[in-house]
Amino acid sequence: MKQPKGWISLHRTIEDHWLYPKNREFTKYEAWIDILLETNHSEQKVLIKDNLITCKRGESVRSMKEWANRWNWSKSKVKRFFDLLQSDSMIEYKSVQITTHLTVCNYDSYQDSRNANETQTNLRRTSDEPQTNTNNNVNNSNKVNNGNKLYTFDLFWDAYGKKVDRKKCESKWKNLPEKDKALILEFIPIYQAHQPEEQYRKNPYTFLNSEIWTEDWNNYKPKGSNNDSSNDFYQQLSELEQLQRHNDQEGASTNNIYQLRGR
């Protein structure tokens, strides 16, 4: 029987499944699916060697070498594959600084339930069971409401960049206090500036377990930075962080810290 056309929701945790082999050479099909899994579901800013790059929804900022390492390909094979996809209007890509800025064409047609075809719409209308939001990039169970802020796991995952052991990281994130989640998201750009080479950063699960965001932030200045005003900034920020930790039980305000960060 001919299978009706439509789409399915595929969660990124598929990469942690025992059926998902590691350290294999990807087929072209697997490489295409991997691109869809690795592109951003929301706009993020990425710091690469002191260059701040805006990576929008449906885009990815990775070097040819990183893609080659993921797929066990050569860099020349990755380029030929990107050229092939671009010739069929599946992606657009360009070299930016020391990396490659890739855009998936018509990204919402792969990731947004509102663009599912009419067959799926008709099936939903005739179903007797309640329907849920099938946006495969948003897991509502990971949302934590803190005032008007949502510290979702995907925010951390996309901001950190080094994507290893998602399932373990997601479980760890779920059990973190909301205040720690806020501090982590504030600290990530500082850590990335301190260690701009992704390959030398801690794996995300190690990062979460190490709790280095609770340490003296003055130890994580951008590499090669000898600017006195920058040193003063990190010193003030470190002092305020330590003061906040001592006064948490007294309900001290964090406004000064956030104002200093946004300076």
C-alpha cells in the first residue's frame, strides 16, 4: 500500500539512541538529516575568535572541518556536498571569518507543524484523540517559568554549541535551580570568549557538573586580553557575584549584577 505523504516529528535525542551508531561514515542522506538536526531553532549569537556572529533560525555556524569530523568525511567531500545541496536550493552557505555560515532553505517546512501538508491537517480534524503541539524543537516539559523568562534546555544547548551527550545534559538541566540556569546562560559567552576553540571547551555535561559558573569569573577573562578596564569589569562582576551568594538568604537583589553584565 502506498504510504501517504506527510511528515513526522524527530527529536534531536535520536542521536543518543543505541540504534544511532557512533564514529561511522555518514551517507549523504544521513548528512542531510544531521544538518536539519544541528541548525538553530531560534536566533542565537555565537562568539568565534572575538567575532560575534548572529545565527538565525534555520542557520548553523560550523567550519567545514567540524562537519567533516561529524561525518567522517574529508573537507573537500563536505564542500562538494554543500555545493550539491545549494544547486538544488536546499541550502545556502558562505565562508564567514574562520567558519561556514549555512542556511537551510524553507526551514519551517521541516520544523513547523503549521506547514504540514493537507493530509496531516485532515487527519487531525478527524482524530478522536487530543492533539499536541508537534514542533520538534520545543519540548514543553523543559520550560521553566521564572517571571517572564523561560530558561529552556534548548537555549542552553544552542548557546553552548558543543553538542555531546544531549540526553544526559537534558536530565541534568531539568534538575538545576532556575537561578543557576540564568547564571549559566549569562556565563556561557564569557566562557566561550575565554576558550574560543570549541574542541578545547569542556563537554556540556562536564561543564554542567563542574559548576564553574559559581567560581570567580575573573579567572575567565578573554584570552589575550590585557585591557585594564576589562580587568576592572571582571573584578567588579566577580565581587558582586560573591556578595550575591552570601546574601541570597536575605533576599538581596541581583539587579546590580545584571546591570553590570549589560554594561
